[in-house]
Amino acid sequence: MEDIGPDHQHIDFIYFADVAPGADPTPHGNGEGDAVGWYTLCELQALGATEEVLGWGRLALDRKSAASTGE
């Protein structure tokens, strides 16, 4: 949550996704934010992501890896 001013807060959403086979991997924003993109865990950490967000990122990558190896 981000404090904007007195009695005004924003809730930021973070989504973990993968590109469908054959799809355009270019991230497309909706004009609501300027940080739409694909990020590595190191890049997320450099951006100041919390340990909780990094943990969700690790889980998403672990599940993707397990799915690709058939585990």
C-alpha cells in the first residue's frame, strides 16, 4: 500500500505471468503505471521489492520450472 496523502492510499498489484507460445512478449501497460514489464528476481530486488514479493516470485519460478520438467 502506498500513502499518497491524508486519507488517500493506493494499493499496488503485482502479477506473475508467462507468455503463451507464439504470443507477443512485449508488455503492454494500460496507462495506469509506468513499471509494466518482465523482471528477474534480481531486478525486482533492485527495485526495492519486499521479501514477500520476492518469495512469490521464487514460488512462481519454481512452479514454472517444475511444470517444464514434468515434476
